Amino acid sequence: MIDDIKKDAESRMKKSLEALHGNLNKIRTGRAHSSILDSVTVDYYGSQVPLNQVASINTEDARTLSVVPWEQNMVPKIEKAIMTSDLGLNPASAGNVIRVPMPMLTEETRKGYIKQARQEAEHARVAVRNVRRDANGDLKALLKDKDISEDEQHQAEEAVQKLTDKIIADIDKMLEAKEHDLMQV
């Protein structure tokens, strides 16, 4: 029972870490990389489909992405989807290829993105702490039902706390790397 609680807590904490990773990838730096467009969805015959399912996305150079749709009639829809996304990008089409230049980041926008990254990291920390709270509550319930001893409960709580500390340290490392990435010119 204790192992099940620990495994559940670990998997939920790792999911929070993966969610943070995805959210930090959406925050754009000055450099072009295809994961920036992961959140863009396109109207494809009446349904909203992720952009990477209707086109190939490549990095041309450090500041330009190229989007090549698999169907010619998708060019205007993809352009519109990129423009209306909250990424602040202005695509330009040249025939069958859509080029997405990455604008230079000002000091003010960099600070705004760092603030956003810190908020995402704090949300991840809160989620991890909530998982710890749930696991400790489950352990207390087992103790109350006399399924485990107090020593076993304390040992399990210590293990959950060590796991929490490790995951929060990973969150801090991810945030630090993103901040470093954002501050590079």
C-alpha cells in the first residue's frame, strides 16, 4: 500500500514536471525553434488540428521558421492561425512556403517572459506540493485504519518529502535554464 502511494505521488509529480516543460517551451526566446508553434491549431475541414499535423515546420536560420503545408489550399488558413495565436508572430507566405520571422526581444518583453516563466514554475511547485499533501493524507488514513504503524508512516512521509525536494529542485533548474535562455541576446 505504501509503495502504491509513493509510486502514484511520483508519477503525478513527474506529470507536473512534464507540464512545466511544455509550458516553458511555449514561452518564446529570441531564437527560432519549431516547438514555439506547438500550441497553434488550424481549421482543417471543420475541425481544429495542431499545426504540425497539417504542415512540416523547420528552422531556416536562428530567427526564421518555415512552415510548408502538405496541401496548397491550407496556406491562408495556416497564416491566419499563426497571426491570431497569442505568440505575436507575423508570418509571410511565398508561394507554398510560409516564413515566420522571430522579432527581436526588447528588454521589457524579456522581463515579461521571465515573469511568465516564474509564474509557470510556481504553478508547478504548487502542484507538486498538492501531490505531497494528498500522499501524506493517504498515509495518515492508513495509520488511522491501523493498516500501518507510525514508524512506517514517518518513513513513507520522509520518502515523499525527499521526492518532493528532488522534483522542486528539477523545477528550479528548468526555470534557471529558461531565464538564462531568455536573457541571451
